[in-house]
Amino acid sequence: MAMKMRRYLMESLAQLRFEPTSRRIRVCHGASTLIDTTSALLVWEPRRIVPVYAVREEALDATLVPNAAPARELDDLPPVLGPADFSVHTCPGQSLDVHVGQHVLAATSFRPDDPDLAGYVSLDFGAFTWLEEDEEVVGHPHDPFKRIDALRSSRHVVVALNGTVLADTTRAVALLETGLPTRWYFPREDVRMELLESSSHRTTCAYKGHASYYSVMDARASGRDIAWTYPEPLHDAEHVRDLVCFFSERTDLSVDGEHLARPVTPWSPPHEQQAQFEKAGGLSGVELGLRR
């Protein structure tokens, strides 16, 4: 019987996964280059949807010291984890402090207890500067099994919140990213910008760049961020420069007159993510695996 690829990928979330990369990877801290290698690994711990780099421990120009901090309880975490909180580990292993000269970077390395990863340690992406070949990498390592496409569209796309239309266009850009719902980016002229106000929130995407956010100060919206923009996108996302995109998890989206249900993603509340897993049919073993 054929297997839907999304189901296959979701089932693999319960496992420790890795993939070798032939790219030249350089890890820097300040003026120090800690490693320059073409034998790095991409590693996904259980529950993680984006990888971290792992490098040969013997080649790392730093001292690694076991970190004695207690492991964090996992029961209160959602079943799918993003790139934040490197110090939260979901597989057996040893947390490590990285000593670079006089600097101690606490809990920024991890030695997985797995024979396929013997001799490798993973590193907290946010604690270091990373280069793939001669290009700086932001956000997290690039996943070789993921990509984005930004496509101009003439479909009629409308976003509303609590009955108020926030954006209405027939000249959106549809951004398709592996594993996520289609994101619709609107020209500012087709967005009611007077209903939005800038938020202090900022995030970084490895494929799109640095995002700034907007919120709607409506009592029923609780001041949550509901939209974002990329003022200076990376080259793969150039088509969405300065356009505005809304969380379809937090607003009401219609395309060509068809109302689309709010998706459940890592940006949904944890209880919605858990309910989605339990509704998925046949994924109970995955859910149990994620909870160990």
C-alpha cells in the first residue's frame, strides 16, 4: 500500500535522524575558527523539525566539559519542536559546555549516545557564527530535504479577523515551503496597514531571512502578532520583499471565495498540536514514541 510522504516524515519525528553533508562548514566564535570541515553531519533529535550541525569532536578547536545541569522535563513540551532551546535534548547523551579561550559557552554542545554518531558532537547554532562555503548561514542549518518556492498569483485572496477584512488582493505571492501551509504575501497597497502596528518581535528564517512583525490591538486578538514582513530577504525569497503575510493559524483566510480552515502547525497552541496528532489516525505509536 502506498504511503503518503507527509505521514512518512511525521512518523520519523520520533527517531534520532542524521544525514552527512559534503558542504564546507566553518564554525566561528569571535575571531576564532573552531573547525573547518567537509565531514559534518546534519542531526535531528526526536521531535525536532530542523537540524543542527554535528562535527567531529577530535577536530574541534575548543575544550568540551560535561554540563551538570539537570535535564528538562519533556512532558510539558509540544510534540513538535522548532530550532529554539538547544539545551532541551530528546535523546540520551551528554550535555557539554564549550570552552573557547576564556569564554565558557554553557550547554552549547551535545554528545548523542548513539553508535552511528560516535565521535561527533552537535553544536548550538545560535551560539556561533556559521559559514557554508563562503556564505553565512542564519537561523539554522539548511535542510537538504526542504525548499521554498515564491510564485506570483492572480487568485483572489482575502484575510479577515473577527469579521474585519485586513487584506484583499488579486496579486499575491504564494510562498510554498516544505511541510508548511501555503503562505500568501500581500502588496502593502492591498493591506489595511492602518489596522496594524509594528511589534518588537523579530525572527530569523534560514531560507527567507530576518522578519519583522505586526499585531492588531483588538481586544479579541489579545495583541498577538498576526503578520510579518521581510524587508531584506535572502535571495530565494526575493519575490516577497516588503510584502505582508498573515498567520493563517490566527486569522480567517479565503482563496477564490473558498474559506480555508485554520491549519495546525508548530505556531499553533500546544494543545492544538497534540489534538492533531491524536486525530491523525494510526499515529498513536508515533505520539507514544515522542513522549518516550
